[in-house]
Amino acid sequence: MKTLLVVGGAFDFSPDFPDFHVVRRSLSGAKWLLRDDNALFFLDGSGAIRVDAALWRVGAIRPLAEHRHALELLRLARVPCVNSPQTLLRGFERLSMLAELREVGVPMLPFSVAMGEGALEAMQPELPCVLKVGNWHGGVGKARLETSESWLDARDVALAAPDYATMEAYVSYRRDVRVMVIGEKLWAMERRAEGWKVNRGAAQATIIPVPDELREWTQRVRKHLNADVLGLDWIETPQGNWLCLESNDVPGLSGWPDEIRSALVARAKQQFAAHR
């Protein structure tokens, strides 16, 4: 029986893939071996397994160089993976993700980027703004700044981090919506929170009909990235305009209807069968 490696994630997919030996592993402490016959092996404290297919569920963490290398090994070995390594690498890092969205022409928040010693000190953003340092997720490394004093304090702290920083205008919004797409199927979730970071702390989530404008844009991004599954985060301004914050090629499944997990499993089976 072939082995399906589920990398990361919080769900047990064993019942969903009866034709595979399903093994869920973390990237922490992982080792990989690609032989010259193109066989790929994953090794950790539990032993070694041959990887015949992969479900990549590593999301909402800071991507490291070894994560990129693992994706490149999956690509070299031509292991079927959902999403594909090619798609995951295109959205691997925040700047590459933003570049992909810009290529599609998605309406986005204007932003500036400072990289290199002294670059951030040369910036004087219009306030209020949001400062984001590096490529962290889940609201980490982000601060809303409303006064010149708070900007200078946050800037000085950010200078201690050996990483680039992005600055976005802070835009008040009517609602925050994530659109999930798997193949041709779409769902939408409206999220509300007490603070400005809807992805931190307690947030109320409600499944809503997909707004027509977001349906079109989401499918355009999915096709551009050739993604099996994708989550796009949007805010609606008080004027009724939609702005895209980011795309997520490993969107979480918590809080969504069970049919989304079923759709993901069906899509993965289809992709795995195509590689036989």
C-alpha cells in the first residue's frame, strides 16, 4: 500500500483515504532523503517512510528555508501534492504572495516595503498605518500606529529585526470576509472581532453567500496560481469597495462546514489519481 504523508495540520485524514497508509508528521526535526531513483523518504524520530503522495497542511507559521527545501524535494521527486509544490512555492513568502496578487490585478491596499539597513528610517508613512515586520502570520509582528511617537517607537523596535518591513495604510472597514475556493466550489465566511486583528483572540464567524465580485476575483487568483485550494482575505470599506489583504494556499478548515473538508479530500483523490 502506498503512503500518503500529511505534513502538519490538526485533522486526522486516515478515514478519508482508505487506499493509502496515511501518516501525519510535523516538520519539526524532519529529515528528507531523495535517492537517485527518485524515491523520496521522510525521516524523524518515528522512523523512515517512503512518500508516495502528500497533503501539505503547514500554514500560519513563519516559513523557513528548510520548508522551501522540502517543497523543492517534493517537486523534484514528482510526488503528487495538494496544493502542488509549485503553487505553494509561489505563495511561500509574503512578498512573493503580494507579487502574485498584483500580477492578477486584484484590488489591494497600497503598501511600502523597506529592506536593508537605514531603509525603514527613511520612511515617513501617512498615519494611521499598519507596520508588519517579516513574514509572520496570525497577527504576530504587526502593529497599528496612529501617532508620530508610536511610529518612531515601533520603527525603532523593528530595526532590531533582521528582516524587511511593510507599511500599509490603516483602512476602517465594514466587515472582514474570507473566501474559500476548492476547484470550482466557493464558500465565504464573515469574521467580526472586538479588536482590529480579526485573526487573533475571540472572533465571531458566520458563513455567508459569496459576494459576486469576490467570487470572480477568487477564481481568477486560483487559476493564476493553479491552486487546488485557496483562501483569500478581504475587507469591505465603508464605501462598499473590496480590498484583498492576502491569499493563503493552506487555509484552515476550522469553523467551516464539513462539506469543505469533503471537497478537499475529493480534490486530493482526483490529483493523486492523475499521477498514477
